[in-house]
Amino acid sequence: MKPKLFIIFVAVFLLTCSSRSAEYEGKNIDGSDFDATAYSYNIGKYYNVTASFDGDEATIDFSNGHSKTLTLEDEEIDDPHSIDAYDYEKGVYWELNVNGLD
């Protein structure tokens, strides 16, 4: 394969495989920090956290300095007060209630 053709192929591949951003009401919310409440279905407890989004992931930061990266059920958020997410590392479902989106 010629170098120019290869570069074009790689560029097209990367563009088609790029991840989507997390969105609420059609607006990209990636990279912003939000105050939130996170509910762990495993423990049955609520935590006050800061949540930030990046594509299909949400990172929640706890007040004790710990953080978790969760996979969103869907990048298109319909209800900011009920965002379903999953911690694949621990096998735990979470629900996020995010303030400041509506």
C-alpha cells in the first residue's frame, strides 16, 4: 500500500471509530465537573461526589480523595437525576444524580 493511501485509510478509520461525547440536551458535557450524588447498588449507600464525563465514562471523585471510573449506560443523558453507570472493575451498578445540568 502506498504511503498516501495508507495515511488516508488510517485517518478515515480513526474518524469513524472516534468515541462520542457525553451529552445532555444535545450539548457536550465532557470535561466539566458537577456536584452529584452517587448511589451504589452493591452497598446501598449514597455518596456526595464530584462527577466529570468523558465520552461513555464518568469519573466520580469522593471527598476522601478516592475516585472511580464508571461506564455510562448511554452517552446521551436523558435525565441528569438518574444516570445509570457500571463499575466493571468491581462489578457494581451505580446511579448518579447530577446537579447543574438542568
